[in-house]
Amino acid sequence: MARELEDYVAERGLARHEQILPDDFVQWIFPRLVAHRRPRYEAIAQRFGYTVDAREAETVRDDTDFLALTAAAIERCAGKTRTGFEPETRRPCL
């Protein structure tokens, strides 16, 4: 994070860290954080993930709907493997 902070200060032409605008820094750093973490999240998803259709996700209004959607995704995968992946592909089952 220290290197990113120095990159931000240099890119913005700031003389001191005290000149950093918090909202601007967050908007600048967030895509970098996501890009940095994406391989970790993808590895977790490949091992333990379930897939839901975007149209199903649009119907979620509250925690009860979310749990029902999650349960439905797990049920669709029943019998594939304990982790919910198709054994031959190691991809989340649909």
C-alpha cells in the first residue's frame, strides 16, 4: 500500500500526503485493489463457488431472498460433488 500511496501522490502532483483528498484516493485505489485481489477471489470461486443467473440475482430484495437464491444454486449442484463443481471441469456447476 505504501508504494501505491507514493504513486498516487506523484500522479496527482502533490507535495505532501496531507494534500490527499480521501474521496479521490478511494476512487483511484479501489480498481487497483480489485485487480490485485481478483486472482485470489477467482481461485476461491473455482474451488468453492456456485453460479447464479443475473436474472435470478435481480430478484433479491433482502437477506431471505439471498439465502433462498443461495440454497437454490447449491441444490442445482446436488450430486455433482461435495464442493458444487462438475468433477471433470472443476468449474462451478450451473
